[in-house]
Amino acid sequence: MISCFGYLRVSTVRQGEGVSLQEQRSAIEDCAHKRGLIISEWFEEKETASKAGRPVFNQMIKRLRHGHAEGLVVHKLDRSARNLHDWAIVSALMDVNIVFHIATEPIDFTTRGGRMTADFLAVIAADFSRNQREETRKGLYGRLKQGLYPFKAPLGYLDTGRGQAKAPCPKNGPLIKELYALYLSGQHSLRSLHAEMNRRGLRGFSGKPVSLHGIEKILSNTFYHGLITIARTGETFDGKHKPLVTKRQFAQVQLIKAGRSGPKVTRHNHPFQGIFRCGLCDGPMVPELQKGHVYYRCTSKRCKMTSMREDRIERALLSQLSEAEFTPSDIRQIKDRCDAGDAHKDIDANRRSVVARIEACETKLARMTDLLIDGTLDKQSFESSKQTTNFELSQLRGQLDLMPNPTELRNEQAEYIKLFSSLVDTYRAGTRAERRELLQNAFCVRHLLPGEVRLIVNDWEDVRGEKITQKSSKLLIAA
């Protein structure tokens, strides 16, 4: 009797939980009994055969080549291969006298006609696999165009069933919001944020704490602000799911990750860590504890900047914060300047321009649909134009979301005036985190120089990211 390997395969782990593997085994055992074969060893795999590289299959082929068995038995031909590369490997075995049996198909592989029949079946299996991938891809793109995410929900969301948008997870959803808020506060590096979210109870799908890489992926995933991005192709789609963060928050996080916000706090959480930079070389001023006092020094070895003690920086800050507070006259001048400037007009004009382009895209989509119904436009051209227009529409809507609203602008102007009207009281009453936030919001430049601290007041329009004619005031603090 001929010793053979028995090969069982299903495409997914989920299929492996059914009866398919048992049915394959039974069919192979019946075939072996009828044809006088002995199954010396079984090889079981839960991998698709559409692509080459199955580990169990490769191990079995290697052992067949080394003479560990005289033949191979499979349930159907497509169980062994659904791509022509793997079929070529199986076919080559027959050229070195390894017998091949298909339990459900009486093909004689010792004849030219039998080999040709098997080759045809292999081509059909490969074509079926390619067609299945194409149809699956069409279905996925159809869902994406509807704003639905056809894959497993990201952390912070729940799968709600086929054809339904992902829903925020009541447990992890709020924690994702906290994660973004903490990172935007400027108080955390990725490592300290990872430790903090672990402490707060953020857990992955396995129930284990989210890794550092997982935290970084969450901060980079556009899904959380409502946009579905396909990493392989770079395509984006407007999602129907409820965002956990705003587009503006997401954009600010990307700037921080890119290093444009300066260094983050260390585990000691010194009050001015990441706040001041060297006034000579613009390098970061880092704190270090020496003889019971915290000193801030430049990290550049070639820089001539001397260190400065933390308590002296604190005293200088309080002195200058008092001088920097707005008087009633200052407030009137700021309001008059903002009212007379073109900032609001420019914002309104830009918003109207973007809104007009959005309306033009929506009109174009409606017109293309009418042309398709009338038969003037073929379906292929319609789908191509529709995808391009939808992409442009998505970009415009995202641009509109990031543009400042005139009402919000006026509210922020009032907050800016309120902040600079009581700088000292606000600073003294705040927590360590609130004090850091005040300094970051109030001063766009914070430099330490030998014997002095240099601050440049953040103009209200600079806070909005839009430059206006008036320059910020330079404040030099003798230390």
C-alpha cells in the first residue's frame, strides 16, 4: 500500500469551526480505503489558497520532496491550490513520481489527458478566485462610498451589524476622547500618555492594555474625526459614523506629533518643561535637579547660554505678567483694530468661496445622475466622475470644518481680552497644568537668555493662525 499525506484546508479560522474539515477528512479516508492508500500523516490549514505562501502547505511539500511519503491526497483540487504558482509546485511533484489523488474527482494523473484535465481545473480555480476578489472589492467599495466601514470597528467603536455605521463604544469611546484631550494639553509625550491611558483603563480588543504603537495609531487614525482612509491606496471617504473628535482637534494632534509644538514633559513634570527655549540657539531648555534646586539649561554643548534657576523664572514671570495685563485703553484699541481690520471679511469671503464650490460639486453630482438616467452618460464614466467629485467634495467639506467661524472668532476675541485682563490672578489661581496652558496661549515666544527671560505676547489673530499688521510686543524680563 502507498503511504500518503492527507491535506485539509479551509480559507478562514471561522470556517474551521464548522464541519468542512471533518467532511474533507471523511472523503479522503474513503478514497484511501477504495484506492489502497495509507494516510500516514494529516496536514490541516486554515488559510486562503488564492495567494502563495501557506506555511503548512509549504512544510508538507518540503517533506514530500525529501521522501517522507509517496503521495498526496486532497478533497478537491482547489483545496490544494487556487493560484497557478502553487499548482505548478503540486504538478512538479508528479514529475518526480509523487502520486496525487483527488478524493471527489477520478482523474488519472499518469496519463497526458488526466494531467491536462487537472491543469484546466486549476486554471478555472484560479480564475474563480480572481473573480471572487474582484466582486468582493466591488462590494467593499460600494459600502465605503455609502460612508460605511466594512471592516472590524476600530478601538472605541462597536460593530452594529452589516450595512450599519459603527457606533461609539460606551466604555472605550470616552477614553479615546480623553486620550486626544490629554495629548492636546501638551502635558504628555506618547510614552507618558501610554502610561496614563493604561492607568485610566483603556484596553484593546484582547482585554490587554493598548501598546505604545497602538496609542500612536489611534492618534493617526482619521476614522475618529469621521473620515475613512484606506491606507493601501490613500483613498478617503466620508463616514456615516459619529466622530469622537473634531477635525480641528485631529489636525492639531498631527502638528504636535510632527514636532511643531515643542518637547513634552518628563516624568518629573517640572512646571516649565517644554515651555522655554534657548534665546541664543533656539534649542530646548531642559530642567535638572541640583542640590535641591531645579535649573533649566540648554541641551546644545556649543551654546554659551548659562543655566537659570526655576524660582527666579517664577518671580520674573509674575512681575511681567502684571505689566502685560490689559488696561481699559488697551482693550478699546484692540477692539477698534479688530473691527477696522479685514480679518473677518477675509474669513467670510473664504467661507463663501468654499461653500460655493461645495454647492457646485453637489450640482455636478445631481446633473451626472440625470445624464446616467437619460442614457447620455455610460455607467463606467459616471462611476469614475462620481468618485473624483466625491473626493473633491470630501476635501472641501473638511476644509470648511477647519475654517474659523465668525461667531467663534468673536467669542475667542472676548476670551483673549478676558485672559489678558487678569493674567496674574489667573496664573496664581491655576493648577500646574492650567499655568502652563496660560503661558502657551499668552506668549508665542518664550526664550531664556543669560540673565533675562524674553516673552512675546501672542496677538489674538496669531492665536487664530492668521497674521495681521500689528506686531506682538516684546517683553524683556531682567532675571
